Amino acid sequence: QVQLVESGGGLVQAGGSLRLSCTASTITFSIYAMAWYRQAPGKQRELVATITSSGNTNYVDSLKGRFTISRDNAKNMVYLQMNSLKPDDTAVYYCNAKAYKYEYWGQGTQVTVSS
């Protein structure tokens, strides 16, 4: 069982930045592909960005250039740097870990962007 704990959410004005962090409770963190998802009120959860165990990244097209995913395997951490935030980015952001048949979710962190 892997526990994922997100942090770094909060209230920010449009145009501002936030850095989300996710820490994983596993000694085999480096084997997991990590991802950030988000779920806005009344909407389905959607993928934001992924990073493979080797560090390859992928983003939803609409977020390219504003969001950056990264990981630090030595610290069991994955990050999401979010710049030029918009009110439409308001959502609960979830950390996700996948390896083989295993998949884990964090409890989410709220990001609210005011106009």
C-alpha cells in the first residue's frame, strides 16, 4: 500500500502561481509513473500531467506552457508548478501513482483561483 499526500494548494489571484507537492510513502517510488489530475466542481476528474519513472513528461495540450510536472526520486516527491493561473484552474488536484497493476490516489488539495 502506498500513501500519497498532497500539499501546496490554496487561494491565489488570477495570474499567480502555486507549487503543489506530493509525497509518497514507499521505498520503491522510483518505479512509479506519477501524475496529477484535477476535478472541478460538477465536472469529471481530468488528467493534468504525467511523468514516467525515467522522467519523461506529458501534458494536457491546454495546459502546456503553464504547468510543469517534476519529480525527485531521492525525496519520494512529485511536484506540479502552476503559473499564470486562471479561474478555470480552480479544482481539487490529486496525485496519482501507477506501477504494474497497482494504482494509488492521494486525498487531494484544493486550488482556488480568484478573478
